[in-house]
Amino acid sequence: MTKVLGPIATLSKDKRELKDSALRATSCALDETYLYYRDLGKGSTRNLEREAMLSKYWSAAAIPLRHFDDNLSQICEHKSEYWVNPEHYNDEDIQELGIGLNDVRQAYRRMLNPRAY
């Protein structure tokens, strides 16, 4: 019996670790984006290097998320594309793609604590 349960327990642990990794990457992308908007709100000028990093953070979040939440994974990928050329998106595009920062945060929170929703 332990020979069977051992691989199952390992698989479950691996899945939890992968989900934690996906959540961590999403949290990092959210935090960095909120910090960037905070700085812009305080008068900082647009920073193309920082926007490139935001694109990479969102792309990195999309990859592990595909195993748990395809919709949130696609949203993160769209968010990554957004940060490559944010000036090409208007409010309607952002709403249609579901990439508004508060929308993404709510989807992240639902994945983080599904019992609360």
C-alpha cells in the first residue's frame, strides 16, 4: 500500500508546489505593477525598462498558471502584451480583455482562497 501511496503523495506535493509557484509569480507581477502605478501617481515619469520588466513578470506568471486556471493564465499573457505597448490599449480594450489590475487581483484572490468566494 505504501508503494502506491508514496507516488500519489509526491504528486500531490508537486502539484501544491507548482500552484504555490504560480501564485507567487502572480503576486510578484501584481505587486510590481501596483508599485509602478504608485510611483507614476507620485509624479515619476514613464519608465520603459520597468515596463519591460512588468511584461516579463506577467509572462512568467502565465506559464505555471496554465496548469490551474487557463483563464487567469491568458489574462496574464494579455497583461504581458499590454506592457510591451500600453499606449496601444484603450479602456475598452482593457475591459474586454479583463486585464484591469483590480480585475486581475480579484481573480488572483479567488485562486488563492477559493473557499472565500
